Amino acid sequence: MKKLNSVRASLAALLLALGGAALSQAAVTAPTAPVKWHPGHYVALGASAGEYLTTNTFKEISALPNVRGVMTRYAWRDIETSRGVYDFSRIDRDLNLARAAGKQLFITISTKAFQAGARALPDYLHTAEYGGGVYRIRISGKDATGSEATTGENIALYEPSVRDRLVALARVLGRRYNAQNNFEGIAYNETALGQAVVPLTDAQKNTFFANLAQVDTATRQAFPNTVVMQFLNFPKPNMPGLVSNMLNAGVALGGPDTFLNDSTLEASAYPLYDTVAGKLPLGPSVQAENYVTTYQFGPYAPPAVTDLYAFARGRLHANYLFWSKTLTPPLIPYDNVMKMFKSASFPKDAAGGLNTACPTLFTACVAGL
């Protein structure tokens, strides 16, 4: 069986590398176990959120019947502190908070660092054994010298050794959390490659997404009873092949942005929501930028949070909707989100008006195992 699975994974990678061809059912096999299913609104916290902010967030939503839970983010290095050595303390703490509040926990594993000098991957991966583990990316598109002090980083997933370590992380997490009823889901950050200081070759890009497909599939197999979600947006040529793999492996589709009027997302990512709708879970997120403009790099023109909700529910067919807890003045968007949740006109069902139908590619959706 292990040999057969290896052949299937190799076939999936080959098809993706050859231009994103659709994967056959023989390529990968989705788990057939029932999946924990608690769609609805989740408050999303950043990787720097401490215990006070996380505790306070669960406390804020504990009395709101139409808010399902919290999404927390962890850099890979926060969990794997050295090769094969794992620290589950933050996830355990957050899961306990969810359980105590009667809510769900959805986590994001971050393999990209957006701040200059920051690291997302464990130190042991920043070595020659793993091809450096990462590649440097420009921050906000500005010119950079290439030093860590002036750039961020993204995972060098075109390196098979890096892919294998990420798969190992997924398997460890699956063994620990898949059977936990309040552990709703696990997601990987968006697919955008960023502006590499040293441009990636076409071969590196194709291998990156072939390996990402294998990571997604392996994570789904490690979490047979849990929603596994891949956030995607760019690059456009690689997205159809990745989504084909997600459909075959049972991996949900999420996104880093809910922009009301963004032509690039309408050309790249948003049509894929239509492809997946009803078959697998869909989980767009409302990021800090989405609160202040209607398209990427657009002028300051804050949309109503009710319009963001309506767009995610209608255009993006959302089952899950992740709301960034943005507290930046003078707008303080999160206050407006909470007012919406508490308003008399907002749906009071557990999913807050989002689609709760069990995806057709899941064998069954259950409240608990």
C-alpha cells in the first residue's frame, strides 16, 4: 500500500509539473471518514497574538451564537523548534480556550514571513542540506540588497527535502489533533510566491506547486476527520492544477482576501470558488486591507462590513469566513465586525447565515467524533 501511495503521489506531481493538467482519481485518494463540520464566522488572529489577546477574543465571542470560533496562526518555526522537536504549547492553550468557550479552533501554518528580517521556517532548514530552506522576498515590492535585514522569506518548496519536512510536521499534528472535536481545521497560507530577490525559474515554480499538492494531500490523509484548507490566489497559471488536486484529495479552498472589486482576483482566484462550490468547503478571509479599500492598492474607501459579508456569502459561496481582528485606528474595523454580529438584523443561526450544506465530496459531516 505504501508503494502504491508513493506511485500515486509521484503521478500527481508529474501531472502538475506538466502544466497543471487535471488529476485523475487514480492519482490521489481522499479519505472517506466523516469530517467535523462547524461552518460559520471565525475571528482571525495573527502569529504575534499573545495569550491575553487570544483569551480575550474567545471571551468576546463566547456569548455570540452566530460566531463559531477563532483562527490562530503559527509560524512553522514556532511549532518545530529544532529538527523533530515540537512545541505544542500554544496550540494546546488555544484549543483549551476554544473548548472552554464552547467554540472551535481553526489554525493556519505560516511558511512565509512578510516582515523584514523575520523568519517563518525552523533554523535547521536554513542550511545547505535543505537548499537554504527559503528564498528571500522583497517587502512591499521595494528594492532590497538581499540581506535578511531588508527582506522577508518564503518557503523553498521546490526542494524535496523541505517538502518532506513539512509533510512530517503535518503528520505529527494530525496524530495529536485530528480526533479533537474542537479542532475544526488546519490551513496553509496563500500561494502567492512574492517578489523573489533572485527570480525563480519556471522549473522551480512548477516543482513548488507539484510539491505543494503533495503536502496538501498528505495533510488531508493525516487529518481524515478534519477540514484541511489551502489558501490560494496567485500565480494564475498554477492554480487550476492545484485545485484539481484539491478536488481529488478533499482539500478545502480558502483565500487571503475578500476584495469587492479586484480585477486580478476575478481573473485568477475567484472563478475557482465557483469550481469548488458545493463540492468542498470554501473559506475566504477578510484581511486588514479589505476593510479599507475595495481592490488591492486601491484608495482609502472603507466598504461596509455587511457588504464584505454579502460578497463572501454570495460571490465566494463561503462556508467559513475568517475576519481579521484589525484594531487599527481611526477605523478600528473589528469594532464594526462585532457590531454587525450583534445587530438585530444579522442571522443568529450558528453559521451566521453562511452555507452549511455538507460538501458533496465528503462522505459525511458530523458535529463530533
